[in-house]
Amino acid sequence: MRRFDMRLPAVVRLDQDGEFHTETQNVSARGVFFYLDRSIPAGTRCDVTLTFPPHITLTDAVRVRFTARVIRVESPLPSLRVGTAAMTEDYEFLRSTGTADFLTALQRGVAN
């Protein structure tokens, strides 16, 4: 899938370890890439909540919660941030006013 370079605020929730506030590096219709300050093993399930701002949705800000599974973990950068790729298994809109679906929101973001 095509990846879109999007820096979006994100909250990553892990059952046993609480939640982490971060920012996405890129997003696709099938997944998301973000950095954390710790490593998460591949295969770990997580919830990722993203906020798409009005300039992407062309309406109000839209929050989307993804159920995802970590599929790749990159070596830490010198700043100790660990790159994490997670594949989307399901998603739901937490607030939607005009955005038909996630893929539409991504495509609008690229057009702007």
C-alpha cells in the first residue's frame, strides 16, 4: 500500500504497559509507522488513536482508533527512539462529521 508522510498526534495503548503519546511518521490504509521510547515485540496487539486535523479531512478534526498488530521493529536511533510498524486489523471513527472512510481521509491529505 502507498504510504503517506503524515505527522499526526497518536496515542498507542498496550494492555499491560499503559499508553504512550507519540506522532506518526507515515500512514497507509493498512498500517501506521511511529516511534516509541521502548521496543515492542513483533506480534504485539495495540490500539492506536490518531487525530486527523481539519486541513486533511476538510471538515472537523476526526479521531480514528485502530486495532493493530506490530509487524516490524527497527533498531533504536541515537535518540533511543524505536521505529514501530503496525498493521491495521480494524478501525472505528471516534468522531466523524463528513469523512466517509479512512482511505478517503488519506487521499484528501495527499491532495492538499
